[in-house]
Amino acid sequence: MPVLGRDAFSRPLPTLDPAHRAAFQAGRSLFQQVWTVGPSEVRPDLDGLGPLFNRQSCVACHAKNGRGEPPEGESDSMRSTLVRLSVPGDGAGDKAGWAPRPHPVYGDQFNPDGIPGVPGEGRATLVWSERIERLADGTPIALRRPELRLSNLGYGPLGPEVMTSVRVAPPLVGLGLLEAVAEADLLALADPDDRDGDGVRGRVNLVWDAARGAFAVGRFGLKANQPSLLQQNAGAFDGDLGLTSTLFPHHGCTAVQTACRAAAGDDASDAKPELSDEQLDLVTLYTRALAVPARRNADDPLVRVGEGLFAAIGCAACHTRTLRTGPSPALPELAGRTIHPYTDLLLHDMGEGLADGRPDFQATGRQWRTPPLWGLGLTAAVTDRPTYLHDGRARTLLEAILWHGGEAEPAREAVRRMPSLNRKALLSFLESL
């Protein structure tokens, strides 16, 4: 029986063997754990929060493993939204090559909170402006755009060169299946020079894989800036909760954040990662094994018409319906499967309207990774206030479509010109995923 309610994104793969199912449950517990300031005599394995952080648990941003929600206005806080920071530069001298250059004072992520004795970096929120767009038949659609507001800055102004990017936490289902798709398959899908002349120029993002000590194809993160779930999760523990690991053994305190550096203790001779390899592996297995909910109403005539329109107007050029998983040593249950994620995991130019202006490895300020669409229609069931796109600006699927530009502009314009019944069919198809 399909799970359609709040827990639709919280089920494990049904094929997990007993050992992996037990590890899944242990990983879920750590994912939901509220981490505390150390040292703790009661549970030293669950302390280490900070010195700077955004939230105290993974689930605080990824409630029910679904999408985060941006703040609704200037008085609202960023509960499941974060701000990436960088300054211009090519990362010369850094082993990661093209990695974004962190802000010299605030680092690469804005952390509003600090443990006792460590000032947080300030307050971040959004202010929305709205405009009306009209479809070809005259239907008005309100589109909103966020403006980031940073205040109460604890370490002075960020300066005119700062580049910011607002990011809402994405849903977590199906990540292990996406990780199991072979790099060669993604490289085969890439067409950066538009050899087929369809106007779509998907490209891979080559990123630094800390575990391998080499560059690899990125596939996770909104700009495909992470090569694996292990590194994605270790990076989140580091940036969001301030927990060090073997992959990221040092806290992100900058030179001017003296209280942060003093609390971090990175230079101590007995310093060890606050998150053990076993804990990181358990959380990674949990995120790797979250099952994709089953489709609904796939045989409904209106849905089938919408699926045909989705392909005909070019949406499937980026939102690739079918991929195949290869070997999966970490979780063999994922291997050799045909999947329907509706993504190519590639970077695409989405136009100036969605641009954040912030490069990330080989991703430009106008490029984003194609997000998977599986589970899309259950967003409203899992999330209290469903929103879409990287910063949550779209409140409906139609709004999200109308923000598409760049390589997706022809598809967007086709939707704008559609008769209302065709538009209804297209949206019905998306809601069936």
C-alpha cells in the first residue's frame, strides 16, 4: 500500500537486508539527534555542536526528509534555509582548483548562531517582491523574488565583493539510487557544445572528492558541487552543525573569529573528529536507503496527456526520465536497477531570472543542476508550506515553470502559450510523480 501522507519520504528501501535495515534505523536516530555543546559526561558521542552553526540537528532543516521552507518575511527566521558566501577568485593554489573562495571574515556559509561565548555571525532573512505575469490566455500569475537581508553582523560588513546564494533544503528521497548511476553515463548525457542542436547544453561539474583525493563528477547539491553522499553529509555536519569529521577535520573559524578559534580547539594535540566515521557512515546509509514513493494515477488519461506534453515541449531534455544504476558496493540493493528520477544530474544555464551569480567549481552563476522530480507531487503532503526552486520562491509548480529561462526558455514559453486544458494535463502529470 503506497504511503501518501507525512511519512511518504521516510520509508526505507523495501529490499534492505536485516543488517542494513538495522543500520538504517540507527542512522535515522542520528539524523534526528539534537547535538549538544561539549564536553558532555553523559553522552560524549553526541556533543561537539559549533562553535558556529545553523541548526542543532539534520531533521531541523530536512523535516520528514522533505523540502525546507524559506522565511515568509523579514520578521521570520531561516529555519531550513542557508546562505552560501564567497568572494571573486579562481581558487588558485587550492588543491580543489575552482572551488569558491570563502569570504575572508565569514567563511563559506553564514552561521547565525554560536555556542556560549562565541558570537553568531548575524541574522539572515528574506524580503519578497512580487510581480504579475500573464499567460497567453490572459491568466495572471503572481511571481515573487527574494531579497536577502543580513543584519546584526557580528564581524563587520561583508564588503561589496561578497557573493551570496540562498538555498532551501532539498528533499532526500532516492539519493542512493542517484549515487549508483555510473559517472560514464552522466558524461554520455552531457552535451556542453550542443552537438545535437536542441539548444540544451548539459555539462558535468568536476569537483574535489576529499576521500579519493582527486576530481570527480559532482551530482549532489543544488549546483552538483558534491561527488558523493558521504561528502555531502560530512559537509552538512561541518557547515550546518559545526561538527568535524575525518573528511573535514577543522572548524570553519576564520582568522578574525578569535572566540570561535579558541572554542574550536583544532590545534590541540589530542584533537579528534567530533563525528566518528561510524556515525557518518550510519547517517550516509540512512540517506542512501530512503525509498522513492510510488507514482500515483499514472494511467489517468489526463496524466498521460500531460506526460506526452512534457516530452513534446522539451522538458525531458533535462529532466531525463530513465537512468540505470551500476554497481553499488556500499549498498548492493541499489545495483542494476532501472529508475525514473526525471533528472540528468547535469548543470544547465537557467537564465538571469534564477541566477545567483555565484560560481561553484565549474558551475557558473547562471547554472543549476537539474533537480530530480520523483516525489514532486507529494511535496504538499510532506511539507507544511510547499515551495519550489533553489530558494523556495515558487509557491506552485506553475510558478516554478515560469521562472525557467536560459536553456529552458522555449519550454517555458510553450507552457505560457498552452490552452488551459493542456496546462492542467501537464500539471497533473507533475503531481503524479
